[in-house]
Amino acid sequence: MTLQKCGAAHNRRWIMKQLLLFWDWCKINWKFLLGISIPIIISILMRRGNAAKIYKAASERRKKELEISKVVHELENKKKTIALELHDEKVEKIISDHDKALEEANNNHLRLVNDIDSAEDATQAIKDRLK
């Protein structure tokens, strides 16, 4: 016999010995095995009937979540649009106010420069400005 054949035969004998020990254990503890297996089998059988209900409830919940998500998305887009429009209006008002203030400052500057005709007027304008 080769080493591999000897090892295989040994493995088979070991497995058979373990099976016999397991069988002896089962003969002694059959009540324990029965007590464990009955609740497991009952729970499996009861779960099969509820699978359709569970799937239906999950499907309805998913539909509600999608509807809510759609409403939230639409509301978010609406609020963003309103915010952007308000922002654009305020920016336009600020730019308009700035342009008016700049034009008024330029007009005042030109008026003051045009009012100064002589050196005495220039000196007086400098004195007034430094006060």
C-alpha cells in the first residue's frame, strides 16, 4: 500500500468512528435534538407565509419614500429658484446704487473743479478740504 492509500483508509476509518460516536450521542440526546429542531422548523414555516406581506409592505414604503423624495426635490428647486431671483434683484439694486453714487461723486468733483477758477479759490478749497 502506498502512503496516500494508507492515509485515505485512515481518514475513512476516522470519519466512520466519528459518525458512530455522533450516532451514539444522538441516541442518548434525541430529546434535545427534537426540542431544538421543532422551533426552527415552525419558524421557517411561519416565515414563508409572511414573506408576501413583508414584500408588499416594503414595496409600499418604498413608493412613499420616492414620492416624498420627489416632493422634497421639487420644493428644494423652487426655493433655490426664488433665492437666486432674490439674489439677482439685490445684486442689480446694489450695482444700480453704486453707479448712481459714483456718477454723483464724479459730478460733484467736476462741479468743484469747475468752480475753482483762480489760485485763491484753489487755496480756499484746499483749506476747506483739510478742515
